[in-house]
Amino acid sequence: MQEPSEPPWPPFRFQDRPGRRHPRHPRRHEHRWQDQQGFQDRPEGEDRHDWRSHFTRHGHGDGNPLRRDPEDRIAGGVAAGIGTWRGFSPTTVRIGCVVAALVTTGWAVPIYFIGWLVIPAKGSDTTIAAKARHDSQGVALAVGAASLLAVFLLLAGALNDGSIQIYCWPQVVSVACLTLIWRNAPEDEKAGMRHLIEPLESLGGADNVRRGTKLRFVVAAVLLIAGIGVLLSLHGGLYLLRPLGGFLLVVAAIVVLLGPWWLRIARDLLFERQARARAEERADMAARVHDSVLQTLALIQRSADDPQTVVQLARAQERELRSWLFEGRAPGDTTVTSFAEGIREIQRDVEARHNVPVEVVTVGDCPLDEHLSALLAAAREATVNAAKWSGASVISLFAEVEPDKVEVAVRDRGSGFDLYSVPADRKGVAESIRGRMLRHGGKAIVQSTLGEGTKVTLTMARGLAPAGQPAADGRRR
Amino acid sequence: MSAADGGDKSAPRVILVDDHGLFRSGVRAELGRQVEVVGEADDVAPAIELIERELPDVVLLDVHLPGGGGHAVITEVKKAHPEVKFLALSASDAPEDVIAVIRAGARGYVTKTISTTDLADAIRRVADGDAVFSHRLAGFVLDAFATAGAAPDVRPSFDPELDQLTTREREVLRLIAQGYTYKEVARELFISVKTVESHVSSVLRKLQLSSRHQLSRWAAERRLT
């Protein structure tokens, strides 16, 4: 743990003696320099800095110093803090704490409370202990409460064999720590603690207690008295089972009395966490909607007298929102890894560049290979041709991936053209579409009727072996 | 109730169910001439009540409703009034939601971007008992059946007739998915419009009766991708 050159606990008031700094540790040096800045007006800060730098030096779980985490706490957030600090799950640490408490006959409990006292909360520099030192009344109260418990345990020890007190003695320290924490914790933490001890408080105010509570109170009292009676009558040394029975009765009393409240507290904690998760999700959604939809709506309002632009903006936004909602793609993500994505990419491009809506229907999907990329290129050419020359108000782009082949149909209800009057050297249809398909083992059929429109059907068998690769798997997904 | 009065077909009586007031008033204004809008509802419970009171020819039903989705309305109304016909429409169409509405019993599905003339036409066809497939629905259906058929290892042993489309049905659906009208499909395949309609109705029936297991598996896959 500790480097041998340094005392296990940094010396008291070392800030007053700069000569004792350790220049080998620049990080620590920096801390002390900061400490001295605060030292002028906050003299009580001196020992809290000792603790902090002590923990800081060894912290490397997440790179941050050890801090309690009041966001994720059950009692003081110590376990959550240690978890984050060392990179464990808080639950693991919590289970570890409980096991430690049992193994050490209860000594781990006061250690937890000491941790609560001396580890600052996340986002804060002050420990509760630093404040408690100046709370002389609180110290007196703590000593008083602790000694009260000690006296009670001495009395109880005189009455039976002392097997239970082993667990109770450490709690003398716990009681003292708790008193100090209670008096000196910051307001928000106090609110959380109040929530935890609410059941005990409400037992005090008996005037507005409901009937169920009263009944529980009576049952608990009976069980408690019976349990204590059994425990106290033990010094007769009768049966081995009797202490166990008494213990059970006491536990039952506590469960009956406080159980419902603890349950509610656990539920509240859960709700609180869920609400936080929902709020985050909502914020994320709002950010997305703002980035895209609201911006587009603003643009649409500004160009309200230009229907063409309005339609284009609306289409582009619809596409983006759709791909985010149903395909889980972030806006601006244009990586194409599958055939269907490639088809939608064609839609995006043609709509943006040529201002004609493209109705896309894709059936099935498969990963892209060299031949399918060629098919996509031919489909793009056919779609661009339709957008440029046909004059149609909408282009239909249909793609179907079947186990043995892939088919794409590009269709418009535009002007059409006479296939025989197209000069043989015109690149578009001849080279970019038909030639490309043929080279990759596919075929292209162009049907066109003047005045009725054009349809280009592209077909390519699946599983064609590219140069140097075995035939692809013919099955989808 | 004003059923067909005289030889001429009267305008179908229509109820609009959509949670967007703006959309309802827009459709009502545009359709006003061509159909008779007898009521509007904005959620599942009021819609069921209104439909059972008015018993319209066609219910124009949004796929997404706050109180449980369009299919909840169909399922409830169909129990007592199987004669009421539903035409589903939506703006954001996740395939599994659309298929759910069709399987509940809607006679067709169109997108909200449809033109008024086409919408009125679709309503009339549904009122006459035909099925109305938009190009998008045709794509979803092809996808659903293709995926189910392409995985022989999970092929269920239910009525195999229902689990598969015939070659002709696939051809019809493919053309519809490419934006062909029924008339154009008929001309392309050298069959009558009536035959096209019967193919589409048969697809609809298969979609509604086919093994639930298979189509829900398809929907689950869609959700994952």
C-alpha cells in the first residue's frame, strides 16, 4: 500500500513546512499547492486534505480520486465510490461489505461509517469529518450515545453469555460515527438519510398513525418482548435452541415493524433510477429531433414560397428520420455494407441531386460483393437516367434478394423513348447498364414505350465466384 | 343508416381514427366531396365506441394510436361487427406494426403521403370488398414470406399452403411493389383486373391465417436489424 519513504498517514499540518514536500510526486505537489491557496481562509481544511491526498495517491481504477457516490447509494455511497474508484461493480463491493461485516464480527460496519466520514462526496472537497471536528456539541452527543450503548451492552453481558455482544460492540463506534454524520452531512445527503430512518421517526408521532401501523406496532412489541424475554432467561443455561428462537423473534419484530418501509424505500430508489434513465433517453431524443427535424422545419418555413425546395427538404428529412427510427442509423452515417443499404443510398443521392422522389421497396437483404456492387452501379445509372430524362414525377426502385438471384427494377411513368432510335454509341444504356451487367454475369432488360414510360430490369445470379474466391453462400441471413 | 340508395353507388360512410387532429381535419376537408365522413376519433376506446354506434362502411385507421395501436381497434370491433372494413394508414411504418394491423383484419394499407384521389379510390375499393396494397405493403409482405421460406430449418409443419405465396401471387405483388396499378398489373400479366384482385385478396387471407409463429419470427428479425 504505502511507500516506505512516507509515513502511513501524512503528517499533521505539513502545509506549514514546505521543506517536507516530496518533489518526486508532481501530482501530489500540485495538490498541496492548491491546498495552500485554500488554506488562507479555511483553516479547518488541513486534515481533510491529508485524507484526500492519501486516497488520491493510490487511486487508479478510473483515474479519479476516491469519492463517495451519492447518486448511486444505499447508505452513504461508499461502496459505489470504491467500486468506481477500483473499477468493480458497486454490487460486488456491497456484497463484499456484508461478508466482511459477518466475518469480522461486525467490525466492518464502523469502518464503513468511518469511510462515510472521511471520504468526500463526488463533486465536493469537504469531508463530513472536517466539519464534525468543529461541532463540539455533536462530538459530545456522539460520545454520549456511544457510551449509552456501551453501558447497555455491559448490562446485557452481565445477564447472558455474551455471544450476541460480539457483534454489538463494534456498533458503539458506529453509533458515534452516525451521530457525527447526521449532524454534519450536507443537506441533500441528510434528506436521503431522513428517508432511510423515516420509519423510526414516524413511530414517534403516534397521533396520525393508521390502523395497520398500530396493529403492526402491537405485534412487533409482543414479538420483541417475547424475544428479549427468551434471550434474557438464557442464563439458566437450558436448551441450545432457545437463543436461536429468541433471536428469530427479535428479527421478526424488526421485520414486521420496519419491513414495509424498507420495501417502499427500495422501490423508491428503483423508481428514481428509472426516472433518471428515462430523462437521459428523452434528452437524447430531444437533441436528435432538434438537430434534424426542427432545423428542417425552420428551413421549410423560410422557403415557404418555393414548393420545390419544401418538398425536397421534407423528403430528405423523412428519409433521415426513417433510417434512424427503423434502421438505427445515425444521421449522416452513409457507410454501405449491405445491398438494401446500397439501394437506399441510390434513393438518397438521386432525390438530393435530381429533385425527383424515388419510391424504394426492398425485399430481403444480403452482404455486398463485387458483382452486387456492379449491379448497384447499374441500378444507379438507370435511376439517374429516369430522373434526368423521363420527366416522370416519381420513380419506382424495387429490389428483391432471393436465395439464387438478385433483381432490381427501375420504373418510371415518364415520356419513354424509342429503343431503336437510340444511337448505338450512347454510353448510358449501352455501357453503364447493359455492358456492366454482362461483364458480371448478369443481364439487363430495357422496356420502353413512348408516352408511357420505361422499365429497366436488372438480374444477377447470387453466389457467382469472383476472381480467386469460392462461391458465396446462397442463403440469406 | 344510409346504405346504397338507388342504382348509383352512394358515397361510402367513413370514420377517421387518427391521433393527429391536424391530419383528421385535412383528410376530412379533402375527402369531403367523395366520401361521407360520419365521425372522427383520436384513440382506441372512443374509436371502438363510435364505430359500434355508427357502423360505417370503412374505417380509416392510423396504425399508431396512443392507447394500443390500430390493431386493438380492429380486434375489438371485429368481435361483434365483422362486416366493418378497415383501411390502415400511417406516416411512420415499421413493417411489424403494419403487418400486425393487416393480420388483425385490415383490408389494406396506404401511406399518409398518398394523394387525395388515390385515397378516395382506395376507400371505395375497400368498401367494395377489395384489398388495397400500397407498394410498401407489397414489399413488406414479399419480405415476410420470402424470409420465412428461405429458412428451411425452421419451416413449421402448419398448413404449408398458407405459409407460401404462389408464383402468380408473387408476380402480382412484385409489380405492385414497383408502383403498378391493378390495371397495369393485369395488362402486364395478360390477366383480368378481377383476377389481380382475387390474387391480392388471397395474399391477404394467407397473411391473416398463416402460422403466427413464422410471421412473428420475421417481425422479430426486422426489429433486430
